[in-house]
Amino acid sequence: MGTRIKSDDPFGGVQLKFPVKFDLKLFVNGAMPEQEAIDAVKALCGTLSVPTGKASVRPSQGGKYYCLTIPVTVDSKDTFDRLFAAARDLPGVKMVL
């Protein structure tokens, strides 16, 4: 039987230590051009002073969505929370991981 994690505690009680590097993943509907989404996420990261790496895009099998992955380095929990909240609000974004 697997470990269950409460939705309000996604890290299972483990505290993140900042700065933290991870791949920010956004699932975007295909109506938003890929380069436009990359530019929007990089601009968002710039306003939050979050360094980014090279973006990559992987389309879904049906081509209706794509996964945009951008390596980022976040320096605080506040910035982490602000990044995720703002990324969810970008046009065409369905999910942020």
C-alpha cells in the first residue's frame, strides 16, 4: 500500500531547503503558441528574480496540449508560492507541477 499525502501538504511534512533547483512544468493547451508560453514564463520568472535554464516542450499524444519544462532556482518559500500562483494564472495553463 502506498503512502498517502494530504493535498495541503504535498511534501509529506518534509521542509524544502532554499535555494531549491527544480524543473517547473506547465501543461498548456495547444491554442497558446509554444514560444509565446516560453516567453511568458521566462518574463514571469524575471519579475520574481528566478533564474531559468533552457526550456523544452513535449506535445501530448493527441496534440491538444503540451508540457513546457523550464529549470528554475527559487530562493525562498515566498518566491516559490508566488511563482506557482502566477504560473497557474497564465493564459492556456491547465496545470503547474
